[in-house]
Amino acid sequence: MIYRLVLTLPLLSIAISSSAARSELPLVADVEWATVREHSRRFLAMVDRNAAILPRKTAHELRALLQRDPKDAAVACEAVQKLLDPLCLLAIQINAESRVKVERGPAVVPLRLKRATWVLIKVQNDGGVTHKLRMNGPEIIHPDESGEGRWLEATLPSSAPMTPELSGVRLEYRVLRLLPLEAGKREATFQFDVGQGTQDLGFRAETSILFSIDKRN
């Protein structure tokens, strides 16, 4: 099953325990239905190009929801979140001072060796930030970084209809592509920022997740 939403500071790494999956994410209130609908339609256009991003049933229900003119816009915004939140591996909050905090989401994602899996990231952007969302971590492989301990290809796809930069709206969902290159139990730390000095205090801009990677690919 597959789960389918600038300035610089060196990212710091510390050894921390894996975060447990949350039962659910808090709903983001006071968001405009027009912006949620527009973002969700762009998101669905991405799903149309790669059906692996969302389960078919979820994509169908989201598409039907966006086609209706809701009597209550707040209820419609909550309905979108209730559809997509269970598929989120991570939740990011950017406060009014542009500080970034990340938490574990509800999705529990089994990975397969050398096979891509798609998950979602929920972004609550209280600062209206429009910089690029950047991700790093000591286990994450980058084109210009390799070496011992790096076993996970983790990328934030940003090709059209999505963009590398955040939209600036209060609520959006981003896609995260995971491709493990080692099998077994493996922990990965995900660190996020949107520019220099934007990591929250106390290393809250990072979280560690323990994955189980099946060697059958």
C-alpha cells in the first residue's frame, strides 16, 4: 500500500530516539477554502501524472470534494485534512517568525529495498513563507553527499504543477519520495528549514523515524 501537498543555516545532527506515529494531526483552522481548493487541484494534477502518490480511493474522494461548492467552507477545509492527514509521515509548522518545527505524522510506512514509496508532508505555514522548503539528514543521500550511514534517497518533488517554493498559504501538502538502499531496521533523521536561522529551538526542526525495509524488491 502506498501513502499519496531563502537564506542558509548549517543543519545540526544529534542522536535522538525515533518518534512514534501520532494517531492524528491537529486540524488547521482559519484557512480559506479557495486557496485550499486551488492547492488541492494542483496536488491532484500531480497525482494524475503519478498515481502512486495517493491511494485510488483517497484521490477519488478528494476530487469529488473539490468539485462541490460547499455550504460551509470551514467544514470543507476540515474534510480535505481528514482525507490527507492519515497519509502524512511528517507535519511541519512554520510560525510567524518563520521558525520551523517538524513532528511525526500518523502514517506508518513499510519500505521495500530499492523501490520508491510516496508519502505526504502537511505544512502549516503561519508565517506566510514563500522560500524553498529544504530537507537534510545524516542518513539522507544527496547528489553531492555520500558516505557511510547514508542509506535513504529522500526527495521533495517540485516539478510542475508543484513548485520548489512554498505557496505562502496557511495550509498545503507536499510529496516526499523515499527510496531505501539498505534492508532491515533503519533509522532516518529528517531535518527541515526555509532559510538561515529558521530552525526552531531545541532541535524541534528535526525528527527521527525507525523504518522496516523489506529486502524483497
